[in-house]
Amino acid sequence: MKDVQNEKDDRGIAIDLVGVRDVTLPIVIDDGLDIASRSPVEMTLLTDLDASRRGAHMSRFVEICHQFTLHPLTIENIPTFFSDVKEKTGSSQVFFQASFQYFKKKMTPVSKIVNFIGYKCVLEAFERDGKQSCVLEIDVPILSLCPCSLAISQSSAHNQRGFVRLRIPAKPNTWFDVIIDRVELQASSQLYSILKRSDEKYVVDAAVESPRFVEDIVRAITKGLLDDGYVSFFVSCTNYESIHNHQAYARVVRNNKELFFEQYT
């Protein structure tokens, strides 16, 4: 059968990136507690294409993505995955992105009821010039209580739900559960999907004892990252203010170029 994609192209133009986007499959996601479950994962897989080749075999990209229906999506599986991509596509440059909801099992602080919180997560991996990198990104919803309103009010303070976005290079034994714990420790309180009255009192009292500006949150997370030896990271905090018609925002970035494929050289 004629292979049209493999025909020669005489225009002399190499393609930077070509492949498939928005491939959604049920993939096994490890929750960090040896409990794996399937979640819908939206994937992008792109490679370079030599100037002499007319097209890429798109079906091969989708076939390769199906590998993760058989094996869990983990950092440790990426090198083998990339080897297979390069072998099947004849490429030297690879970009892979997986976006999904990561569900963390929690226990309410007083009533001890099991509940789950979902976190928006992205795993990105790329290879260029023989060098591989893997990056983890997560949005962590939090509660923050305003230190200023606590200081000037007689009996109350305004608080709001916000979220921290953290993007860091992947390290061994660092999965999304570890990142969530790191972030939630720096908030006025973590969030729960279930709260009985006793739990609600506990959360509100804990927030009063730990007032945080967005500036406090990003600085605390940054210090923890620096103490752990991270030299590249992106951390931001957005608060959906309860008494203002705007959001509060703060960000700290270090060596941002190392974290994004399009800037990576």
C-alpha cells in the first residue's frame, strides 16, 4: 500500500514540531499511596520532522500514547517512552504533555471522614539535543486569611479561597502528592470537600492562627524550594478576594527558561 507520508519533499523546509494534540485516554495515575486509578488524561505528543519527509504518521503518535493505558503515567516511565517515540517516528526532538485531575485522599481534621480533592496537574517532558527534561505543574486550591483585616478588626477578618500554581523540575520520589503537601503547609488552611461543624470550626480557628498575604505564601514556598536545592521554579498565588472586586496576585520565578520547552535550548 502506498505510503504517502513517507514521500520525499523537495521544498527543503524542516518542521519544528508536528504530531497530535487533545488525545484523551483513560490512564492509570498513581496517587503516591500505592493506590492507582484510571483518570481521563489529555495528551499532546509532538516531534520534529526532517526536511526530506513529506509528513508524519499521525496514527503512530496516537498508538504510542496508548502505551500509558497499559502502564502507569510516571516520571520513571518517560525515558523508555521517549526511546520508543524516537524509534517509531525517526525523530530527535520530542515534546510530551499530559493534563489531568489528580485526586488526593484526605481526612477531615476532627470528624475523620474520608474525602477527596481534585487538583489540576500537568506533566511535561521534552528532549532536545540529546538532553531530556521533565516538569511538573499543579494548581493547589487553598484558604488564606488576611493579616491586615485581622489586625485592624475587633472580632473578625476576611478570608478567601485562592490557588497556588507551582511548576518545578521533576525529581526522583517527588510526585504530585508531595507537591500538594508542600504548598498546603504554607496556606492559612488546606481545603476539604466535606466539613462537619466541628471540622469547620477547626479550619476557621486554624486560619485565624495562620494569616497569610499572597506575598507570604509565595515567599514561604520559595524558601522551601531553595532549601531543597531547586534552582528552577515558578510559583504564583492568586486570591479571589472576598471584599474586593479584584484578585490579589504574587509570583516568584527562578530560571524560567529551563521550565518551558519553547524557551529550552
